[in-house]
Amino acid sequence: MTVQFNLVLWEISSTLRKIEFIPSSPDQSNQFRDQDKKKAVEELSSRLEERYFKNADLSVPIYWFITQSTRHILSKMRLVSDLSIASSILLTVVDP
């Protein structure tokens, strides 16, 4: 039970590290653009649903908690990626 929660958190953390990587030198570059970030979040969501939540018994409180917490985190990740895309579009429109 706690192993499943730890695995879910690890997968979320791993994806966040990849998409929020800030290069320490100008030679390195973040490989994720805004659209790639959104795609990575969607892939993470479908992978978690398939691996961990497809057969989860939501009548068990801890499984319900893990599922709902993860879905909340994924929703927040989607919102942040959408806001990032919107702000980059807005900056493009405002700055000539």
C-alpha cells in the first residue's frame, strides 16, 4: 500500500524534474518546450492510471486517498503547463 504511494510519488517527482530542469550553464538547454511539458504530463497521467489506479478498490480509504491526491497533483501540473503556454503566447503578442 505505501509502496504504491511511494512509486506514484517517485514517478511524479521524476517527471517534474525532467520538465522543470533549469540549466546550470548556457551550454545546456532544457529539452522540454511548453507543448512537450503538456504532453509529458498527459503521458504521466495515463501511465499512472494504467499501472496503479486501473484496478484500485476505491472503497478502501488509503487507495481512495492515493488516487485522489495523485489526480489533484496531476490537475495542478496541467494547470501550470497551460498557464505557461498562455503566458508565452501573451508575451509573444505583447512584445513586438
